[in-house]
Amino acid sequence: MSKLQMEGSEWREGVAYARGQFVDPGAAVIPIEDRAHQFGDGIYEVIRVFEGRPLLLDDHMERYEISARAIKLPLDRSLDELRQLVVDAVARSQLKDAQVYVQLSRGLARREHAFPAVPSHLSLTVRPLNDADFYRVREHGNRVMFTEDVRWRYCYIKSLNLLPNVMAKQAALDAGYDDAVFVRDGYVTECSSSNIAIVKDGVFYTHPATERVLHGVTRRFALAYLKDAGIPVKEEAFTPDDLLHADEVFTLNTIAEFSPVVEVEGRKVGVRIAQSDSVLRRLQAAYQTLVKGL
Ligand SMILES: Cc1ncc(COP(=O)(O)O)c(C=O)c1O
């Protein structure tokens, strides 16, 4: 099996699975005519691993199935089998802090738009993750800019088509910010790779779980915690102006967890975040409790 010319030792770390078996993470195992490669025709999940255990795996499995159904993509195995594969892959990697990337492509077939009569193709990696990189962000926050949400209508599907997200992130970096906040029809939807929430006068606001945003696993955890803690929640879209005047602004995702947004296009925002009893800090603490209980 030929090896791709990849720089650095980082490609060797962790484990990879493709075409029904564990493979060398640096090996070239996917043919050029993979639907994921040529059309972005597939779905994915990113799962966080703490102390060698996947977090919120059932939630990820549930969304994986929803995404697959939404694009009429047959699963290649049962969810129980996939769950077991994730657990086995993590054990095999011997990694404590890691992220699992699961991708299901419509399969390996000659390039034609119509769905091919071939099985879908699952690939997976378990890669090391250094939590210290995200600690800084969780403590000190991100600086962001607004950008028009030009994505398609079905952003609740975790599809491989991330070009607008990639473009928005790069535009933000090029402009000297950390990330971009999407705005559609005058309302904030989400960020390039996270959901976003604000707190105003003690009420937590986030975009409702419609077609326009990814139904984040971290967002779901937050809503359950807030309900239990008696913190009022409104799943309502808010405007960029609401965000600029909020008491707290933060992003939610599997990798960076709950991270403050501290500046928007040069304006300081969400200054209440610094207080120890802020909703953000309470969510971060609740998440730590969840992780410790794994
Ligand atoms: C566009 C987008 N929104 C929201 C999220 C947050 O989802 P989760 O909390 O399940 O990681 C992600 C995660 O990568 C994302 O890419």
C-alpha cells in the first residue's frame, strides 16, 4: 500500500479505519473516485474523548443517523456496531485526550451525479488533542466578525460540504479575528464551527434548532443543564445588535466546549463573562462535572 507524502510525525499519531479495517493513519487507502472526495457526498461527526472515553456518544450517534436519513444515505452498519467501533478505535489508539472523526461517504463509484448502487463507506480517525490549546480560548475568549450566512438551507445536516464555513473562518483570520459569526436575514445563526448563545438580563438565548443551524450536541447539553439549574432559556434568534449589547456571549462546540466571545469587530462585548457566577462559567463547571463522571 503506498504512503502519502505527508510532512511531520503528526500523521502517524492515533489510529485510522477505512474500507473495513484499521489502517496506517498515513496510508493512501481511499480511491480517487470516492463520493466524499469528489462531491462532498457524505456526513460526519466529531466526538471528544476524555480519559480514553468518548463523551456524549449517544447524542452524536443520534445526529449521525438524522444527517444520514436527511441525505438518503444508507448506513453501512447499525448504530450499535458503529458505537462499538468508536470505543474499540479509541482503546486501540491508547490516547486519553483525543478526538474521533467519523465520516460516511456514499461510497466508492465511478463519478456520476446519480446515487450509485454501491455500499456507503465508513472511515474514521482517532487523533490526539491537546486540551491546553483550548484552555486559553475558554479562559480568554475569541474575537470575531460578522459575515453573511451564504450557506444552503439545510445546515442542520452535518454534511461534508463545509466550503462556506472554511471561507468564513479564513476571512476572519485574514481580517485579524479568530472566527466568523454568520448572519442570515438580519439574525445571528451560528459560527463557522460552533453554535452561539447570548445572555441578557439573566436569560439565555440561542437560535432555535431549525434547518438553519446545526443542532449541536454541546448546545443540547447546555439546554438540559440550564433547565435543571432553573436558568431561563429562549430558543429565539437574536440580531447582531442584541449580541453587541448582551451581558454574555459565547460559542458552544464539542472541541472548544463553551468559549467566551470578548470582542466583535473591535468592540468589547459580553463583559459579564468575567464574573464567577456568569452563565458561561456555570456551564463550563457543569461540563467538567460531566467529564469527571465519565
Ligand atoms: C457549524 C457548526 N455549528 C455548531 C457546531 C457545534 O456542534 P457540536 O456541539 O455537536 O460539536 C459545530 C461543530 O462542529 C459546527 O460545525
